[in-house]
Amino acid sequence: MSVPSQPTTFTPEDLLHVPDGKMFELVQGQLVKKNVGFESSCIGLQLSFLLVRYCYSKGLG
């Protein structure tokens, strides 16, 4: 009978040494592949626009 092995826990330092490190993020010590696509990029752009507009109107930043 085999004993299930413990999942490996990664550190931020480990993530820096992963060959495709930009394609992963660290979630509770586990490497998780990022799901980045057109829709998420558009949402990020819209949020950035709103944040810049707010900061500009309040004289912040």
C-alpha cells in the first residue's frame, strides 16, 4: 500500500526560478496557472481607466 505524498509547497523565491513563471501565480503555496485572455485584459483596462479618472478628478496620485 502506498502512502499519498504531501503536496509540495512553493515560496515566492521558487516562483522566480520557474521557467514560465509569468504564466503562474502563487496561491497558498501552490502554483496555479493564470487564465489570462482578452476578456480579463479588457476588464483590467476598464478598471485602470476608472482609477486614473478618479485620481485625476481628486488631484491624487
